[in-house]
Amino acid sequence: MVSNLTLVSKIVDTPINAVRVLPPKTVRSVKPHPDRKAPRKQSGFCAAAFERFGIMTTSFFRNALILGLLTAIGPFAIDTYLPAMPSIGRELGAENSAVQLSLLAFFISFAIFQLLYGPLSDMWGRKAPLYIGIGLFAVASIGCALAQDIETLVAFRFLQGIGGAAGMVIPRAIVRDMHTGVQAARLMSLLMLVFSISPILAPLTGSAVIEFYGWRGVFWAVMIAAFIGLILLSTQLKETRPSEARAESGLGSAMSAYRLLLGDRNFLTLTFIGGLGISSFLVYLANSPFVLIDHYGLTPTQYSIAFSTMPCRSLLYRN
């Protein structure tokens, strides 16, 4: 000890008797206040989600769930409807091609009107076009349930596609309004997780409804889902696009952006690759109910189980 103090005194040029050795401090254990509760640990699925996404607020999960459900309303009207297609043809006295036309009408309006809802949500805010779209979807679902011929069904399916297109576009814009960067990517991932469950549950739900209420019950169930979406939209979501941000938006600027994209060769190449890829799946959607149910004799429930295995395999391949 003395040698160490001597070395220190030489380094700092201080007399050895001026160097004091302080006694070691005692560390006291601090007991928590009796009124202060220890932080609660998450367990199970929530702990895994928190660890993976770094999300610590329930509002984040609530927004992801609501936006995912709004996004899934349109595709829900496709997947629940598939097991009913053969029975629709038999009851309405329509050929298979005419029943398939009702699916095609939905796809056409569903695709085209997505281009319109984006600019409208920039001009009017996010909630107003969602109210219009989901409301139209619910009314068209009632028309489909009450249709007495295939022509009426095709017409209301076209209107149903117009309304369902709102849910495919605007929830993604809401994500962009609420968050940026990593948080936006996390919310979009959760939204897509909720959306990806729809192709698994929708055919099973449709077959169960068909079993008890027939094919018309499918459209009543879809209408109920739309009204639930309207209730969640009005009570749980706030307007995310302020009025001052809408002043610079217009259909003219949207058309200019579309023209710019149509002149981009890379964009068109990737779009056609994705479009041609998904078109093969849509051909399967239009024909699989007649092949598997009418030709191979599967029941609507068995068809739904077979159909649900495809999105399950897709989720496994992604992981």
C-alpha cells in the first residue's frame, strides 16, 4: 500500500502525507416503495410480438387490427363466395360461365376503382371515402342476397367491387399518415398479417354459412362484416389527413402521376410480371369450385378446407 502511494505522489508531484485514502463506500440495498408495483412481464404471444416488433402500446395493435379488417372486407366477399358458386348456378338456372361472370364483374370494378379512391382520400380525407365505399359494399351485398336472376347478381357484384376497393387503398394511406420509417413498416406488417388470415378463414366461414342458410346467407354475412367495419371506422379511427393537407390535392395531380408511371418502363415491367402471375391464380378461383365440387364431388366444406391449405402453405414459405 505504501509503495502505491509513493508512486502516486511521484506522478502528481504531491507529498505522500497529503494523499488520503478514503474508506470504501458501503452499498445499501434499496427496497422498492410498497405502493410502487413492479412492471408486469408479458408472456405468450404478446411477449413474442413485443420482442419481434418492439411495440409497447395497445393502440398500435388496435390500429393494425382495425385497418387489417377494413382491408380484408373486399377479399372476404371473394373467398366466402367461392363454395357457393355451383349452388348459385343451380338455383338461378344459370350456366357456369354466367356464374363466373359475377366473379369477373367484381374483379373488374374492384381493380379499376382503386385508382379513384386514392385521389379522393387525398382530397376529402381518409374517412369519408371509406364511409362511401363500405356503405356501398353493404348495400350491394343486400342486393346480391335478394337477387332472383343471374343478371341482377352480376350487377350488384359489380357495385360490391366498387365499394370494396376503398378498403384496399385507404387503410394503407392511413398507415402512411400515422407513422413513418420503422414504425410504418411494423404497422404495415401487422396489417398484412391480419389481411393474410382472411383467405384461410373466409372459405371455412362461407361453407359453414352455406350449410345452414344457403348461398344467400353468404351475402348476408358479408353485409354484417361491412356494418362491423363501419362501426369500427366511426368509433375507433380518427381522421389522419388534416384539412390543410387536402388543399394541394386534386384529380389533375393524380392523373399526372398516373401518366408518369405509365411512361416508366421499369414500373410497367414489374407490374405486368405481378399481374400475369396473379392472373393464373384468379383463373383457378373462377374454375376450382366447379371442378372440385361438381366434378370430383367435394362438399362445400371439403372444398373450403382444400382451398384454405394454399394460403397456409404461402405463410409457411414466407417464414
